[in-house]
Amino acid sequence: MNFYVSAVNKLLRDQVDQPTIGIILCRSKKKTVVEFALETVQNPIGVSTYRLREELPAALQGNLPSAEQLGQELEAAAAQLETQVMDKNQ
């Protein structure tokens, strides 16, 4: 992920843009994982629980949805897609 975040920062980001933040959303039947990726490896990464989100830099904490909120959105979107597939198959 750091490769993509670095590429966006170097190739697409304008001078007025803030540094890029990558968000990884993964869902299996039993678990949803949300990760934030920042450009440098030294930057902390928040992972799938609200507690770990507190480790993001203070300047970012108020500007990003929590990992919990993103996980809930992913679950809602997956449920909606499953309903659409079931309706289509009937």
C-alpha cells in the first residue's frame, strides 16, 4: 500500500493537497478489517478497532472516519449487495 500512497503523493498530489492516506477495507464472512496507510513506514497505522485509531497523528484523528465507522459502512454495503444478488436470483 505504501507504494501506491507514495505514487499518488509524487505523481498526482498538488501543492495545495494534504498528504495521501490509503485506506484498506477487507471483509470475510467472519471479520472486517480496516487499515489506514500513510506514506512513510515510520508513521503509525490504525487497524480495525477504534482504540488503534487513536495512534494516528493528532492532526488526522478529527479528519478521518474511525476504523469502526468504515467497517460499519463496509458491512452495510456488503449486506445491500447480498440482498440485490438474492433478489436478482429469485
